[in-house]
Amino acid sequence: MKPEAVIQTFVIITAFALVFPPAFGASEGEGKDSAHRPFMKVDPSGYSGSVIGSLQPPQGKALNYVSHKKIREGTTIFDMPILPAGDHHTIRALAKASPDVGVQDLLEHMTQSAESPVVKMNIFPEGFKGYTTSMFLQPFSAEGWFGGLYSWNVIKDSLWAFHPSISKAMMQHEFGRHLKKEDLFYPLRMVLGEEALLSSEPEGGHAARKVVFRTSLSPSKLEKMTQATMSMADTFIDTWISTDRELSKVGETAFGYLVPLVGFDVFGLDLRPESHEHDPDKKEIYKQKLDEIKSVLSGIIPSVFAVGFDPVFYYVPDVLKALYLNTYYPVLGEKGEQLKEFIRWAVDEARREGVLRKVVREYEEEGKKRGGGAAGEEYGGHVIGGVKGGNMIREIHRFRARKQFIEEFEDEVYTSMLISTMSIDDGRPAKVKKQEARKSYIDEKMRSLDLETVTLEDSDLWDASNPFVAGTDKGANFFTIVNTKLAQDKQLKAMIFQDIRKLIEEAKYDDEEYRFREGDDLERHVWNPESFRRGNLPALEGFVESLLLELPSVPIIARRVAADCYMHFKEAPDQVGDTPEDGQPLYRLHLRKGQTVAFPTVKLNPYPGNTNRFMPQGWNDEDVSKRRRKIQTFLSGSGNECPGQFFARDTLIKFVFRLFTRGYDIELLEDVEGFDLQYKGASIVTANIKLKIVDSGEELYTNQFPTEDEIVKYQRKKKEAKEKKHVHKK
């Protein structure tokens, strides 16, 4: 530890420890005896007739969350056991080693020692009682001042949820309300911006911004990007082949596939220099910008999570955190500024390239829409494989415009125009009238909106940075995992080839809309985006899903309890819903302010070999199509899902598909006995994976892309044929 940091730590701890009790110390009175009691005697929370008992919740069965308002008077309520787990000497030793070895060993230690569905990490020696004792004795423990301080900071007094039903209920009902983001998100805000979706709390405009992401990265939007995604995959495969078909730094090289793809989906820009051979100046600029952003994004997540292992950071007051990070982690500030500079350039470039400009359609077909936007709209911008991107930047502009229109409506000038209408007594409350008038006003404004007239705020710009950070750094890691596992499994590859052959045979004869003629006789097939809908490639889809379950990008999610709260559960092995039956007892979980709740997603996802003893019976052995519905990697099913999960699936499935259909296979240059993976906030592949592209001996079907003119002509002919048919019927 640096001398300056030591002095700063001593001053801050002395001042703050005397004023504020640590939020993570053992509660007063929870000494050796109470820490090992199976049930905490907590207040019945005002429910008349409640009874505190000692009924153990069943292991291996489902537990359903029960809403407070549905708890009937007289219900018997048992406190859920929260037993201490883990040996405190082992935990503190692992905490010290965590910057180098990650937290995988700690996760395994906690999993093996957990004896109840929710456990409390046992970090204090027996005999430590209360805030005061632990505050003054902990630094003088056998490990020494800074040894004790280190584990005291990094490994806080935390609850670990090992039952998937309990963790899912916490995510669904308490995230953003009582469970807030940890201090670790501060450095992420420093990189992405204060109001960026990934780093901000789910309050204020957070929910509305999440809608922007879900709209822009939804499966339906990604489906429309099929031709562009496969074109990007082609470029990456060609680059790979040009390096003697060998790749030793798979993750780093994968940025060449993922960054241009994110750039097209977000900004509608084709960042690949080779796409601009006709314009040498633009080619050079794009090459420079692409190299810059790849350098910025590479390693950005590990850099952020490195702060999480800093024993000083947590004690620095919020007003000094930025100064501390700039002093000891200057790379974060540098990457943040470089990322923001790129986002500003990309937004301006999207404007110059017409991504926000409506263009006149040369064809129309009711119910069809291309390139994003509302039905009947078409925008400019770069074209890849006959489609246009830029969905997210347009949605961000619409989000800002809607906010501005709401502010305009609330202005006295516009409100005064409604006085006469609202004064008419038609039986409706004034509040309802105003809401309807506001909706009508905003809808009319949005219909005539010109996106080029909208001025974004900084918070809007930083939203565009989220998919770059999450979709590239973590995406490159997952890309490495998928291709390594694929290279190791010949039987799996044979099954994928079989599914592709079947899909091709069906597409050849059934997909009339995506067949184009060259000359008089030659007919070529262009992949229908619907071909990639779930279920069409079961072996490949199941393979990707199984890896998302077993090797999640974030193995542990942690949240801080912002206020005391209770959660109630019922035993429901065969029931659904959250209304308890008459006489059915409930289990109450008490979350205390200041605690950290850890969700070990890598142990909460069902998969064969999962060592979590609290997984419901049979979950781990189900078919992957059923197990994927229970995934917690992306907070799936909680209402707080990460929209980026669709991008992760889409990009990998289409890359592997494209690789195989072009007649290639993938092999390991050097065998990998075990999968060397570290958990440092995010999963990181540390093994030196070396892959090689080889000929498979079977070029299944060469996908070709239609030009914009071809699509226009085809749609025009289809429309004319439809009109002639309609006239003939008349």
C-alpha cells in the first residue's frame, strides 16, 4: 500500500469510525450464541396474530414470494434461518488474495459451507460482539492492522442467497427499492457518466432509459439486423484467415467483430475501413476511430472491478472519491474521457450520414418496416447486407424529444390553453382530462418529429456507451468461451451441421420472399431473418444457452440494503401465484439496512454438476430448453433484465452459423485440459487459448447479400403483383 494511502486511510477511519458505526458489523447482541441460533427473534412486523416458530423451510423445493398485502390476519410466520457460513480465517485469507486469484475460491468455500437457503458470511472471530467491540478489536487481530482492515473492507458482513426462488424474488421485488448498487459502481459512473443505465440506480428516468435499450436491442430488432450481422461475421472470418488461420489472442481479436457490430446497431455507422474504399479520407478516419475505441474498450471492465479490491476506496468520502480514483486509477478517467469523445464523434457522424434523416420510400408494404423506426418510416445511413442500423441512437433522440414535449406541455402557456376545455363539466376529474390532453399533445408532436432537430444532453450520449462497454469487453470473453468449447466437442459440431443442413433445405424451397434471380437461370438464396428464430437451430442455441448458465459473465451480483425490509415466502412445490392458502405458514426473511446481499449467479443457474445443495430437485438435470427459463445470469425474469443478453446470443449464434456455412471448422492449436477462468467482478478467461480455422470439406450454402436496389426492385414487383391480383378479383 502506498504511504499516502496509509495516512489517508488512518485519518478517514479514525474520523468516520467514531461518528458512524460500520454498516457491515455484527448487530448488537449477535455474539457467539445468537450467531449460531437457527432463527433470529425479530418483530412480527405488525401482523396481528403472527406466530414466531422454528419450522425449517424445505431444502430442494420451490419457494414462492408472497406480497405483504396478501398476508391474512392470523397467518403463522416462521423466521427463515440465516446461519453463519464459512470459516472466518479462510474467508479473510481469500480476501487478501482476491486481487490476484479472483473470488472463485471464496464462492466455492461459501457454497460448500452453506447450511441454509440464506446464509451470513462468517467474517468475525467468535466472541466479537456488537459494533463497538468489532470496530476497535478487528484491526488488532492476529492478521494485523491492514490484514484485518483489508478483509473488513472488501469482504463485508453479507448475506448470500443460495435458493434460486429467494434470489429471484429479491431481484424482482427489492431491486431499486431496498437493494441499491454498491460503492463499486462509482468508478463505473466515472467511466460511463452519472446517469448511464449500467451505473445508475433504477430511479427517476432509469426505467424509461431501460425501455430505450429493450426497444433497440430486442430480438425482433436484432432479427432485422441478420444480414448486417452475418456480413460483419464474414469480415471477421476473412481477417482471421488472413493471419494463416491461426489466432492466439482470441478475445482481443474478437473486438474486430463486436465493436463494428455494436457501432452499426447503435449509430447506424459501418465502422469497417474496408467498406469505404471509394472514399480514402473516410477510410482513414474510420480506421483511426475504430483502433481508438477498441483500445479504450479493451480491459475496461477489469479496470473498473480492480477498485473493488482496494481497502482504502470504501472509506474515502464521496466528495473525495473522484480525486482518489484520478490519483491512483488514472486509467479510468482517461478511458472515460476517450469513450465520451468517441460517442460525441459517432453521434455527429451519424447526423452527417443521415441516420436521423427520414428518406422517401420507393416502395411500401403494409405491415413491413426496415431499419427501425415507426411503421412507414425509413431513415438514411449506411447499408450493410441491405439493412440499416442506428436503432438505438434514434430511440435515444425520441426519448429526449418526449422529455422536452412533456416539459413544454407543463409550461403555463400550454396548460392555459386547456383551461376552457378542462372547465367543462363532463363528469371526468380534471386530472384525467389533463393526462388525456398531455398524451394527445405528445402523440401529435411525436408523429411530426424531425429527429435532426433534437439536441441531446450529456446523459443521453452516455447511454450510447453502455452497449459498447458491456457488449465488447464481456462479449469478447464470452466469444472466447464459446469458440473454445466448440472446438473441443466434435459431436456437438456434427449436430450443429445437421441442423444447418435441415434449415437450408427448408429455406431453399419455402422462403420465396428472400430468393433473388441473377440473369435468366441462376437463382440465389438470401437468408430470411426468421430462419434464426428460436428453435430453428436447437443444437447451437442449446450450446450457447448452456454456457450462459454455467459460465456467466458476472458470477456474483451484489447489492446494498438501503432500508430495513421483510420478505415472505411460502412452500409451493407444485403451486404458482403469491397468495397463501388458508392456514399455510410463511417464512419471513429480514433484510437489514447496511447489509450486502450477494447473489452467486454461477450457483443459482441450473446445470449438471452444480454443487449448490439448495437448487430445487431435478432442475440441474432438465433439458437446456427448460433450464434456460430459470437463468439468473441477466436477472432474467425479475423485471430488471439486462437487454444485452439478446445481443450476446445473437452475435455468437450467427457467427458460428456463418463459419460453418462457408465451409470452415474450428480447432484448438493446443489442447486445453481445464478451462482457466477467473472471477474478478466479471468472468475473465486467463488461459492462452489458441484457435485455428480449418476447412470442413463441406460448403453448405454460400449466403449472399442483396443490394439496396435489388430489394427495392423486388418489393416493387411484389407490390405490383399484389395490386394486379386485387384488381383481377374485383
